[in-house]
Amino acid sequence: MLTKKFSAQLVRDLPFAESGQTVFFDEALPGFGLRVGTKSKTYIAQSRVRGKTRRVSIGRTEKLTLNDARRLAKKALAEMANDVDRNAEKRLERAKLMTLGQAVEGWLSERNLRPSTAESYSSTMRREFGDWYDTQLRQITPATYQKRYMQILDRTPAGAALATRTFKSCWNWARADLTDGAGNTLIAECPADIVSRKKILPKAKRKSTYVHDWAAFFAALDSLETNSNRHRDAGENFRAFMELLARTGLRQAEAANMRWEDVDMKRGTFVIPAERAKNGQELVLPMSNQTHALFERLRGRTEGLPYVWGSTPLRDPRKTLTRFREALGWDVGFHDMRRSFAVVATVLDVQQSKVKRLLNHATGNDVTAGYQVLSDPETLRNSVQQISDYIDEKRIAKITS
């Protein structure tokens, strides 16, 4: 413990720390100290409260005279001698005042999320609970939450489930962030827990749509035309986009944002960079012969431009998707291509660890899977070729039957 005889001149002349902080204590008043940082000096009081060391800030040296700081320190030390923990009181007061908006902001700031994902969560909270952002957490009761939840549920069951999950994540962040000196939370249990306790959370319905007729799928693609003068390549891009999704199992955003710098035609591979992958892991995948030919066609139209679709990422092709659904005769979406890819892989009995790698699913604690499938894309080339060949076989068989 560094001690000095405090004087106004000493406090003024003490140099700032080169890094971190240094604490000096006054020889005349035990427990009264000066914390010196790289840019500021702060008076402190330190003592033990119920057997634990507690340190409280008195004020910055440029705001307080030494005599005033010593007087305030005596008061703080007297309180600590009577087991009054100022820091605990401050934490409790902060817990009482924290609003839902602050909890949302705090949770998002500490999550390592892609900007689009963070904006999606933020949008959900603003849409469903925006009028609560200035409401203190302690004022949101289970009954209050249930009433709001039922309103959302009437409008969108899936949205109600998403809103509840996101709300609970923000609330639980606040519970972990606001604790007393012993680490006990100062925030009540999440009011959204009422939903699970009452069993009123809608059961998730896993979508099972996939391509069951590849001949009809490609026939509908081939029949598409675009009447747009602004986007004359919309139909051709849509055909290539849907086929790419079906033959690779890529996510919509991964394919829509693909750049030519991500494509290696000589090696017959393409890359999904970590910053664009949903799980944050870079993925290098081999092309099937059919996928290679697809990229060749795209290169003939967009070579020299940054994206495989042209000068920009592929714009949201929902209008073309609507026309495609009408031509196909059943409701199909972009993610259904990924599901169809996985279904074909299962039919072909492709090793499960390889399917996970092809879909860029995190293996989690599946250590064996990590040994089985290395980063070398060649270990997956035969599998992607089998999947593309199967799609073509079913497409041709239906036509000739």
C-alpha cells in the first residue's frame, strides 16, 4: 500500500500514471486515498463492510479541494463502519431505474452480432415493445407482459414466439449485469416466463416444404419471363439464383451477396466469408459440374463486375418468386431450396457430418464430426456431385416417363 502525507501541492504535482491506475493513501486519515489514472485523479474512501473491502469514489481533484474531499471521506468511512455499502446502494438504485430500452441497448452492445442481425432484433423489440422503452423494468409485471403477448399472438403466432425470446434475452442480460456485491441479481425474474409457465407459447411448426418434383421445378423456372425494363436480367438471374440454391444448399443472403472474388473457377470452389456466414465460420465448398457450368453462364454476363449477379448484390426477387410459385403450382420459398438440398443428401445417405459441413451448420460439441470432415473441400466434392446428379436424374426421369 502506497502512503503519502497529502497536501494540495502533492495532489496537484503527482504525475498521471503511464498506464492503468495507482492508488495512494493519506498518512493522516486511514482509508482516505487518491486514485491516479492516465488522465484523471480521483479521491476515494476505502474500508471493510461486513468483512469485505469496499472502495467508493469521492470526486475528481479538479472538482474538490483537499479539505472538502477529506470531510466527505470521513463521512463515507463512518457509513462503512456502520455496515453501509454505498456501492450496493448505487447498484440497487440503478436496478430500480433501468428501463427496457436500456436493457435492449445493453444486450445488443455486448452481443457479437452482424449489423443485419442486430437490426433484426432491434426492429422486433421496437415493433412489439417500443412504447415500453422508457418504462422501468420493475414496472413490467407478468400480467402486463401476458396482456401484450396475447395481443401479438392474435396477430402473428410466430412473431409472438420471436418477441418473447428476444424480450427474455434482453431481460436476462439486465439480470446478469445488475448484481450486488455477492453477485446476486437485483432484477426480478423475467415477466415473460409467465408464457412458458402457463404453457401458452405457440408450438413451433417446422416447415417441411421441399422440391418433390424436379421436372416441374425446372419447367416452371424455364417458363419465367420478366417484363421489367429496369431489370431486364431479373428472370435470368432468378433462374440462376434458384438453381444455385438448390445445387449448393446456400442460404439466401449467402448466395445473393456472392462476389466473383469468392469464386475460383480453376479449382472449382467458392467461399462464403466468415462475415457473411450465419454461424460466423468461413466455408469453402466444391462445385459440382452443374454448378460450375452455372457459374460459367453467369460469368459470360457479369465478368468484370464485382458480384456474380452484376454490379450489386441480387435484389430481393420476391415479385419474380410470386410468378414462379404461380407457374409451379405450389408454395415454395428460398429456404426450401436449402431444405431440398438436405433432403436429397439424406436420400443419398451422405454422411451426416458432411451434410453439416455442406450446410455450414456448427458442429458444437460434436468433436468426432470435426475430425471426420476437414476444411479441405475435396472431401465434399463427390457428395455435391452426387446431389446434383440426383436432381438431374429426377428431372429427366419425370420428363421421359
